Amino acid sequence: MADVAVIGGGIVGLAIADELLRVHPDLAVEVHEKESAVAQHASGRNSGVLHAGFYYSPDSMKARLTRVGNALLREFCAERGIPVRDTGKVVVTRNASELPRLHDLHQRGLANGVELELVDERGLLELEPLARTTETALWSPTTGSADPVAVAQQLAARVAERGGRVLVGSAVHAAGPGWITDDGGYRRVGHVVNAAGLHADTVARWFGVGEEYRMLPFKGLYWYGDWPAGRLMRHVYPVPDPRNPFLGVHLTVAADGRAKIGPTAIPALSREAYSGLDGLSVGQAWDVARTLPRFLTSPHHDARALVASEVPKYLHSRLVREAAELVPSVRPADFRIKGRPGIRAQLFDTSRNRLEMDFVVRQGPRSTHVLNAVSPGWTTAFAMAREIVQSWEPT
């Protein structure tokens, strides 16, 4: 009998298992991952950006965990020999109307304890010669990048080194207080940790938790450039719309130095529909069809404008054109290598008709449920795991 069964072999589930074993080395901890390897969904398909933590409201869980998570993730990478590329990030304005929001970001970041600096156009030229701004840009020196798959693989290895079991190809079909059913049948467990990502709401409902939530998936597309590594030195981001939890099309520098454009935030029909009809589920499509109209009519978001702006980004030319507003030297012919698409596990609160902007972690009967671990979930995984493990004692 396992003391703790973690459902989901992404970065969050692995980090929780790892922290449990660090604090309670005598526990029997197992991680169940339905795929043949860890990090096959959001954890292995994200941008790899180590966020600094200046986007988020100071009273949010995201603000509390991102700066600490950035440091802990860097410590882990140093321990396991995983390179971290210290790119830093510049947030640029496309016109003067965005300047007030840029200054708001600066003040929010300072309130969160994040190292930030406002620079003028000459200062931006020194930091990132390819980027352009109107009057002012925001410089974040602690933003970086690393390989998310390498991090997850090494974290799974450390879980095993600490005495845990990472069971790949082990789908959990049902669960409840004190038990799970996997491919091997019914098994008793002490405590269940739900870190199922795109399916976290489904698992939570098995325990009667989070009945008001539905997953509303959004697809992210990336395009890599053929520029020499290091030509783009910094991540370059636009000023985001605070009404939606997406950061807009931006340019990032991957851990290997390649530049890439993305992601989009296009509503997806299914939680694993990465390409065409592959992964399409009729039941999930019906859930999206029921939930999407409530999002589109929500007074809390400019949802119609978001969809109207995002759907055209399926066109490569449109996506690249938006990136060129930040880095004018970007050309469509230079960015023709498709990255692995990702699907954001974005939670929607049907009781309030709004997207959840913060992380959501709920306790249930003999269970813990990580319901909303969207960006910057990868950056914060170690800090989130520490907070979750400190807050409860597994039975």
C-alpha cells in the first residue's frame, strides 16, 4: 500500500513527490503517469521560461511563489547539471497608450519583491539591439530559460533516488478517499495528490471537490527561427492585457539559444488535441462547447476581442507580423520551424463565469487537488510543492 499516490507525472506532480520524500523519507510515494514518459503534456510543451514574478497581483499565490520558485528551480538545475540561460526579459511598448500599463507592471513587480528596472530607448538598445519600444521598456534581469523536459526527467530520477516510484504507462481510471484504480486494478492508498493537469478537474470531481470548475483548454503554437544561437539575446514581450491571463505573442530564447515566436492562446476543442483530429474527444468537445459561450459573454474578460485576435494567428504570417511589432527584423522566411504545440490547462469557474487567474489548490477527503497550475506553474513547481507539503500531513 502506498502512503501517497500522485496522479500526474508533470513538473508539479513530480515536485510534490520529491518534496514529500525530502521531508518524510520513510513515506511510500508513487507517481502515476499515463504516458510512456514524464512531461508529455504541458510540462514538456511550455516555453521553458523561468519567470521573475512581476505580472501577478501582490496578494496572489502566483506572486508569492514565483520569485521563490525561480530560485529553487535554478538550484535544482545547478545540482543536476542542467544549463540555465540567463537571458533576462524586456517588456516593450508598441505605442504610447501602453505606457501606463507598463508602469503599472513595474510597480506591481516592485511590490512583489522582484528586481526590475525601467529603461529608455537607448537603454533597451544596449540590452537587446533587435527590440524596439516607445519611450520606455521594462528590464527583468532574473528571467531566464531552461529545458523543461530535462528538468522533469532529472526530477523523476531524484524521486527514484529518494525511494519513490515513478510509474509511467500507469493510467488512473478512478479514485476516491483511500483508493485508486489503475491498470492493475483496485488498490488502497493513504492520500491522493491530484496533479493531473489538463484532467485535474475530472479527478477532483471523483472526490466531490471543485464541482464549480471546468477545464477550458487553449492551444499554444510556436515557430522557431533559423537565426544563429544568440542573435536574439533577451526574451522580448509585449505589455499584456490585464483582463486575460495570457501574455500575448512574444519572442523567447530557448535554453539552446534558438529564438522562437509564440505562443497563441486559441480555444481548443479537446484537452489533448494537439494536431488536427488527433486526440480529439467528443465528450471533451461537448464540455468546451458548453463552457466557451459562458467565457465569451463573461463581463470579467474581453473574451470576444481575445478570440477575434487569436484565431487569425493560426496563419503563420499573422503570428510573425505581430512578433515583428516587438522585433522589427523578424521575417516570415526566418521562422518556419514548427515547435511542439501545447495546450494550456486553464480553469474556468462556472459559478462566477470567469477564468481563474491564480493557482487553485484544494483539500479534499484524504486528497490534495492542484486544479489550476497554469503559467508560471513550471517556474513555481518547487515552491508550490514546498507550500503544499508544509500545509498538511499525509495519512
